[in-house]
Amino acid sequence: MKHKFLITTLIASMVLSCNSSKKSKSHSHDGLGSHSHEDEVLTKEHQDYFGSYELNNPGFGTKTVVTVSGDTRTMVTNSLPNHNTGTFPNPGNPNTISEQNKTYTFPVNPKYKGEPQWIREPGIALNGVKFEPGTAEVVVCDTGENYRVEALQDIIDLGLDFNHAHVQPTGEYHYHGSPTSIIESVDSTEDLVHVGFAHDGFPMYYSKSGAYKPSYKALDGNREGEDCSYENPHTSLDISVGGHHDGTFTSDFEYVEGYGDLDECNGITINGSYMYLITNEFPYVSRCLMGEVNEDTQRKSGMHGKQGRGGGSNGQRGRPSFSQLLEQMDDNKDGKLSKQEAKGPLAENFSQIDANNDNFLTEEELAKGGRRSGNRN
């Protein structure tokens, strides 16, 4: 009887020892199987995303490999999120999430320039999903004004999910604001949560306490514009732009130096290290970068010029430039303006401007046709 008790005790001790060993193992993303929630909780705060790492999640299809070599951080990813998302397609977003083929490079030792440069895609999340805070949606008024629509607003349903994200026509899932599920998955006891890297190499963080306030404020007064409308391939809406600047449009905000804690690019230096903050207030995610970015990244990410003092170029009288129209309407980001993408008065006069009838507008056609038809978009 004593021998049986001793054997049972030894077996129980071995089982407990095995379980204890499993819980103390460091977490890895090697694609060999799913990890228990318990393992994730025990190890997630120890993951170093500043070194090389892999995120392979068979359940979500995520495949992201980050390699740090010398002064370069290289990310190869299929851009599939490693977390739950909303349902796509949905009434506000008719697109389906699909696998991408992306390679990004970031400098390991970023160089701060201090001159804000506008960029459409400021950075990439740790899981390979891009941040793209602005939209291609625009409200056009017959009186000449055009207003870029913000993603986080209540006038037009753009189908964002609980991660402040939705899907482009190319199938690429992307964040317009704080990536809720990433923040939850890498959360630790620290206030600042590392969520990604900007294209200039500086890290991107989220403050759980909201301790760092942006320096953008809503404009005083009321908007101008009459007979305004919003159109996309699936819907057409009459929009009233009158009233105070409530954050529906990018141009509702202006940057006021010293108004908050963060600079024009939503950045700040903490303990000698510069970083970008993702905030729950405009601009949510930086619309510009303060660091040095290579020319290839500038081209791919739509980076150009010095950031204006306001929140955007919208709400202005007169006709936007061809590059501005591409920013507003080029939904598939192919550098062309098709008949399907054109909106407002430009769509109405498309056939008059499209001199060679190829269903695409060139800068030259717009310059000539716009003057001929009186189109102010």
C-alpha cells in the first residue's frame, strides 16, 4: 500500500513539474501550433519587438517576419491581422480582407530632421498591418469647396470595425486609429504600449492613460459650402457642411504649437528618445513624419512636401491640383484617376475632360478640360 502511494505521488509530481515547465517557457511565433491564452498572458510583456521576431498565426493566417541586420529592420508580411476583426464586407465597406505581399524596411537608428513632411501611410503595426489615418473620401460642393472626410466621424458610414480599421478595394486591411486588439495583446504594466514603427524608423506607441495630448484644435466659426454631395460606387448622399467644425472633416482642425504635449506629427521626446503617439483625439495617427525617409519609401507611401499648419488642404476654394485629386479619389492607389473613382462635378464632366476616351484622366486633360467645362474640382 505504501509502494502504491509512493508511485502515485511520484507520478503527480512529474505531471506538476511538466505543467510548471510549460508555463515558464518563453513565447515564440514559430507556426508550429496555436498557443494557449495562459501562455500568452505569461509571456507577452516580455516580447522584444525591437529585435528580430516572427508572428505566424495559422488561425488568422498571419505571416510576418521581421529581421534586424545592421542598421536595417526588414519586415516581410502578408498584412493579415493576427486578431479578430469586424465582418467584411459590410454595409459601409464592401471589400473583403485578402492576403498581401509586402516588404518594408526601416532604419534601426532613425535620424530626426525636425521638418514635418506629409505622408499618407505613416507606419506599419507590429503585425504587418499598415496605418493610414486619412481617407480617399471627399465631399464636393457646387460652390467650389471640397472637404476630405475623416474616417472617425458619424456622417458617412465607412464600415470601420472595433479596431478602427476597414478594408481597401485591394483587400488590404488597415488602421485609421488606435489598433485596439494589438494594444490588448501586447499590453503590460507600462503606460506606453509599443504598437508599430513609422517609416522613418521611430517607434509608434499608444498611451493607455491618454497622458499625451495632441496640439490640434477645432477651428472657430462655421464651414462654408452649398449644394454639397458625397458619392462612391455604391451610394450618393447630399451632405450639409454648414455648422461648426465638429471633426467630420480633416480641415476642421488646425495645429497650434504648444496647445498640447505633442508636435505637429503627434510626436514627442521622452527620456531622450523621439516617438510617435497614437491618440484617441485628432490626428489619431500621425499625418506627417519628422525623421529621414528614403526615396523609395516616400514614393510608395505617398510622402511629399512640408506639412501645412492646418489639418489638411480641404475646405479651400478653387480647383485642387491633380496630385490632390489623386489623394482624394484614387481608391486603388494606382496613380490614375478612373471614371469609376471620380466624384462630384468631376464625375459629371468626366466625358468632356477625357479627351482620348480611355476612361482615365491625365494631368494634361484635367488642365485643359477643367478650364473648358468650368469644373472647379
